[in-house]
Amino acid sequence: MSKIISLEDEYEKAFSEAKKVLGSGGVIIYPTDTVYGIGGDARKKEVVERIRKIKSKDDAPLSVLLGDLAMVREYAEVDERALGAVMEVWPGPTTLILKAKKELPIVKDGKIGVRVPEYSFMRRLSTALEMPIITTSANLSGEKAPGEFKEIDQKVLEKVDLAIDGGKTLFGIPSSIVDVVDRKVLRTGAGEIVF
């Protein structure tokens, strides 16, 4: 069973534990503004493979959560069109598919899914670690994404190193996904659709 820390009762402890686990190549479950996510260092192939295994989805497209616009510019190409979308939706519940600047194990067809969530806890972690953190819903493939901690499947909880209980998320549904490169809406969710 993974260690569980309540964000409401032990915010700083949750932050330092999550920082330690992520920094050592571990995997965590965390709350965002949309749903609970599973995360780890997106630069490490073994972490990416472990998260795919936890979700029982080998070819799952995975996005990254980043702390701020400077980090977004480090990992993705932010041209004029992309910048307009970025300024309109972040921080918030929209994932943008942009051209990748770096070769990461999650990059597919030269593109990277990026999100800067409204929820400051994860932005702070990403910035403190200077890390692109994998963000994918904390559920088994095909199951409903958990909008509150108690909805997370035990099978998923047992396979991570740390779980952060933040209660109920703000939106309770996944983010919208907009492919800025191909100008396509891939999923309509909690966030704004931009074009």
C-alpha cells in the first residue's frame, strides 16, 4: 500500500514528500483542478513505462504538467499562434498539444501535450524540481477518471509510491485537449476551447 498524505492537514509535508519521491524517480497520485492524476518524471523512460503499466494502457498518449510559461517554452515551441492559446487558457483546465522542443519518452509524432493547471500545488512542485511531470488521470484504462480521492481504484493506489489526498477536485472532469499544431479539438472537457 502506498503512503497517503492529506493535503488539507499536512500541506508542507505533502509537498516535501512529493518532491522527494518525484526527485528519486518515483510515481505519485495527486489532485489537480480537473481530476486526480498519476505523475512522475517525464524525462525518464522507466517512469513513463511504469505509469503506462499502472494504467494498463501501453500506447496511452501522456501529457506533461509544467509550472509556468518559461518551462513551457523549454519543452514546446511557442510560436505566435500557440502563445495566443497559451495566454488565454493557462493556468487552467486545458491541455494544449504543441510542437515538442525536446525529445522526451512521451513525445509522439514530434508533439507534446502540455498543461499548466490552475491548482498551484503541482505548479509549485514542477517549478521546484524543474521537472516536466507526467499528467494522466489516476484510473485504469477505460474507467472513469476520479474527481475525488475516494474514487481512486485500490489497484491503482497500491502501485504508486505516494498518494496525496486533496479531497474533491474543482471541476471533477478531465481537461479539454486542443491540438494547436493541427487546429483540432481532441476532447471537450473542463477547459476552454481556443482557436
